[in-house]
Amino acid sequence: MTRATRVRALLALAILALSTFLALTQPVRLGLDLRGGTQLVLETRDSPTAKADRDATDRTLEVLRRRVDALGVSEPHLARVGDHRIVVELPGLDDPDEAAAVLGRTAQLTVHPVLGTGPGPRSAPADPGAGPVLPDDTGTPLRLGPPALTGAEVQRAEAEFDAESGSGWSVGLSLRGTGERAWARLTGTAACAAPHDPARRAAIVLDRKIISSPQVEPSVACGVGITGGTTRITGGFDQRAAQELALLINGGALPVPVDIVEQRAVGPTLGALAITSSAQAAVLGVALTAVFITVVYRLLGALATLALACYALISYAALLALGATLTLPGLAGFVLAVGMAVDANVLVFERAREEYAAGPPARPRTLRSALAAGFRNAFSAIADSNVTTLLAAVLLFFFASGPVRGFGVTLCIGVAASMVSALLITRVLAECAVALPPVRRRPRLTGLAGLGRVRSWLARRRPDLLRHRRRWLALSGAALLLAVSGIAVRGLDFGVEFTGGRMIEYTTTRPVDAERARAALGAAGLDRAQVTTSGDDALTVRTERLSAAQLRTADRVVDELGGGAEKVRDELIGPSLGDELRRGALVALGLALAAQLGYLAVRFRWTFALSAVVAMAHDVLILVGVFAWLGKSLDGVFLASLLTVIGYSVNDSVVVFDRIRELRAGARGAPFPDLANAAVLQTVPRTVNTGMGAVFILAALAALGGDSLTDFALALLIGIMVGTYSSVFTATPLAVVLERHDGASPRRTARRTARRVGRDRRDSGARV
């Protein structure tokens, strides 16, 4: 074992040891779509008396935290996003309306003296101290004085049940400091009024609504009032109302009002099913991929499979170390990173095969030298493909939000882990393996002593794939036209994340016909509801915002039609948030494409960069068009799959262009179409093997992943097939056409070619 191998081995062991420690000691944070619960996104807004700035939002966050603690939810998560947004995650709470009723109320509690009856009820002015006229619980308008005390002076509120007096549930208040003295002054003044005089009452107001206006008892002395700092709020409460009022008072009033712009609930059953189905699909898909790689690359394929297991451990540990939340769209980032880790191994092994076969018969290369050359020659392609993916991931994290941002986080983690897996762990294992005497005596055991069936067939036939490049471009244009016509004819069915509204998913006891459910909901007053079914027992209702009564109506109709129904998902998205998500996703995507275009133009040529971006846009439009023709919804999960397809498309194009650059450096003056065709033929085995490895994982997700992952897997399967085609028959032919129509003068072209050849030679000589 060489010194460099020992250093790599020690570094790999240190990373794996740290990852194992984190995996065993740190809990994972699952998103609500995987563990079940409720998520609310609240937005602060200005009030007549306070501005909703960052400080007010932080104070609002603390009040909400106290309210959530009083709800008794285990492991809640609250965080401020920007200056005006607060995200609240409540695992295990599957009633979003209950959480919204508690968290969304301002809960400004004030106690007022009653000055008399008013001329008629009217809305309270912005300042409660201005003397509003409000109706009490009997409808009698009361004219109130300035507030004598507020909820900030309440030490504790507790729901109480008085069985002896038969008054039922009430809320007992314990006052502190100035509140105790203010209550004594207020009741002492009221006690001086005549019996049955409205001025003998005290009005308790919550959010400018009188919830109780008790009369001071005759036993209270005038000018003395009620001492001891305790009182009760009565008002015909039931247990739930009394407990909710006590919770609001204990939590305190919100400094500024809040609006609920997103409300999302996932039943624990659906979350558990998503975890189980994802795990089963991942195990089956990775097992099939491992078998495939082992069959193709034999011993080194088995070692690469072991390195992929290490990749999974490192990715998981990095997720724990950063405290990131793993969501369903976030799984897309790991799927892409798994594909990149497989791709990096395949690139290295294919280059090592070429190097081993290229040695002279009299003195063939050793396995160790061929493997070292494989890592050295594949490094530039691996680095370029990973850098372009990281550029997109970082921009998505900083400029997008929601599921797009989560995708960026997990993709960054996965790409870094895949680099460590492929270039460090796989290399250490492979170098140790090829150094063993039994392996040196049997080189075919490693999988390097042979070109493989695909490469051997291409070497015999040597087809000129780029001879009819304009026909390939015309075929790509026809496919693009067909996809765009699907968008124009069928339209795009945007999910609730981008349009706003409410989406409710049920599981029913017996199958329900979508048309029948739509008609029943329309007859019940929900005539704009869209109903879809999936499987035998899943029914989804998408509509505009619903009131509490309309939601109960929808639940009742579905329950009657399905012979019983369970609500497993409930999402409410405000239109402002939907517009922001769509706008943020488009901005992030545009910046990512621009950054990739710039990087590829610097690393290669502008013709290569433009060709890669055009092929990427070609893949995106075809995937969107296919989903339009199929009538499938474009939601957050689809967006994650779309971003994954973009990553695959760029990687495929980068690998081909990197080989063109290498061939050009070694064959100065050769016709560019010949170089491009040779590069395509040399990279086809890598493209086929990488695609097959990803197909196994995605097919398992499509078959076992359940409804939540089926569309995701389908989109990726379509995207990989289209991306594989476009890298060979769209990006490369377009680069040939652009190179021939560059328009530069012969002398300038010669000078630029000389500079480019020198740069290509330096790049091709890069070391790991």
C-alpha cells in the first residue's frame, strides 16, 4: 500500500467514524409529510398601533412558542423566515383548524369599566382606550371606559369547573402587582353604583369582543373592591372553550396581527406509509443497482456498492449535523446524488478499462496503473458535473423557498457525500483490492480487463451517429413541438402550492367515483371543487379557501359516499404564498441556468455551454409537456423531480463535452464532427450503465413508493430517458452546428484553436 493510499484510507476511516457517531447519537428531523402533523405559515402585518418589523415578528414568535408549549405538542418547531413569516410545525397534531384557531388569534385581553349603555353596537375603534361601544353576550350595547388592566398583568389563567354552584366551566385569573391593585380600584368604583346599574359591571374584552361582563356582588364594599388578586371569567363556556381561553391568556397577546397564509396537515398514517414505502423502494432499488454494477464491473463493482453504502451513511450524518429536515421533496436531492455517485464510479471504471486495454501487447498496463489513470482522467468530468449541480443547488437554497429550498439543501449534502464516496472511499477500496496477489494474477476478476459488451460492439461497428445531425435536431424539435402542444391544448394543472386554495386527501372504506363525488359536493354548495382519485381508496378534493362550515360539509359528503372516510392530508395555501413560491422557483431556476451557462462557457466554449443549456431546456419542456398530456398535477414534488432531471441532463452533456475537449487536445487539426462522434461512442457505455443504475431505483420507487412517490419516480424515469437522448442527439449535434457557424475569420480561428488546445491539454492533465 502506497503512502498516498494510506493517507486516503485514514481520512476515509475518520469520516466514516464521525458519521457513525452522529448517526447513533443524533435524532433525525423528519418533515411533516413523512411523520404526520400540522404545519402553519403565518405572516405578520401592521396594526394601527404597531409596525410588523423584524423585532415585532420575533416577539410574536415568542408568544406563539408559549401557546404551542401549552398545546402539549411534542417536539414542535417554530422558526422565523424573513422579516414577516413564521413557520410552525406541530408533529402529531392532525387538526390544522384547531391549531389555527389558537395560534392565529391576537388574544389582546383588556378589562374595562362600564360607563353605561350605548346608543347601539358598533365596531371598536383601533384604540380600545377611546371608549368603544360593544354588545355584551345578551346583545345589550355597553359603553366602555379606558382599559383598567390588560392580559400582561395576568399571572396565570386556569380553566375551572364549579360543580357546587352549577355555573359550569369558567376561567380563573390570578393577577400580579399592578394588575391586582388595578382590579381592586376597578371593582371598588363599580361597587359604588346602584344595583342593576350597568356601571356596576366590569367588561372583559378579548380581541375587541366582550366575552364576559360580570356584575360586582353586593358584598363588595364601595371604594375597597375585590382584593386578593383573583377573579373568574364566566360566560357559558364548555370545557374546550375554557381551556382554549386560558391557553391564550397564559400565552399572552400577539404584538401584531397575523394571517395564516399556509395550512398543511398530514395524517400520521400517511406519513408512516411514506416512510415505509420509501424505505422498501430504496432497499430494493439499491439492491438491484448493486447487483447490476457488480455484474458489469465484478469485484470493483462490489466495492463501489460498498462505497455507496458509505455514501448513504455520510449523507445521513451530514443531514443530522446541519440539523436539516428531511422531507419528501428532499428525497429527490438524494436520488440525484445517488445517481451522481454511481455515475462517478462508472466514469472511473470505464476510463480504467480504456487505459488497461490501451497498453501495448508487449508490456500491458498493470491494474494499479490503469486504475490510477482512470481516476486521473475521469476527474475533470466528475468535477465539472458536480460543480454545475452545486451551483444550481446553492442558488436554489438562497433564492427559492418551500420544497425547492429543501431540495437545494439535501442536494448540496448529497453531492458533497457522493464526491467523498466516489473519489476517496471507492479509490481506497479499489487500490487495496488490485494490490492483492490473487487479484493481480486474475485481472479479469476486477472487471477492468475487458471493454464490455457495449464498448466492444461500438468498436466493431463504429457507427457515425452525427452524420445526420440535422435530422436528429429535427427529431428533437418535433418532440419539443409535441410537448408544447400538450401544454397549449391540455394546459398545466398547477398544484395548490402554486395556485393557493385548499387540498384535502381522504382514504375511504369503499371506492368512490370522482364524477359522483364532484356532483355531490356541487349539490352541497361546493360547485368549484375538483375531485381526483388514485388507487381504490384515495380521493383528493381541491378547491378554493373553505370556511369551517364548508370544510365540515366536504367531510360529511365524502364520508357518506365512501362508507366512512379518514382525512390523511389537509393543505391550505394562501394565493400570496402560492405566487411567491412560483416566482421564487422561477427566479432560482433562471439564476441556476445562467450560472451553469457561465461556468460551462468558461470551462469549455460558449458553443458547448449554449448546447448544454438548450438540451436542458429541451428536456424540461418535454417532461412538462408529457405531464400536461397525462393530466397530472404540477406540485412541489414534481418541481423537485424537474430539478433532478436538470441535474442529470447537465451531467450527461458535461461528460460528452469533457471527452471532446480531451480528444481535441490530443488530435490537433482533426475535424470537429469526427471528434464529437468519437466522444459520443466512447461515453455511451458510461451513459448506458449510469442510466440503468438509476432506472432500477426509480422503478422500485414507482412500484412500491405509493401515490406520493409514483409521479416523482415517473417524472424521473421520463427525464432520464429524454436526458440520455438529448445529450447524444441534441446537445452534441447542436454543438457541431454551432462550431461550424462560429463566424470567426480563419486567422482568428487558428489563434483561438491554439489557445484552446493548450487549455484542453492542461485540463486533461488534471490530477485527483
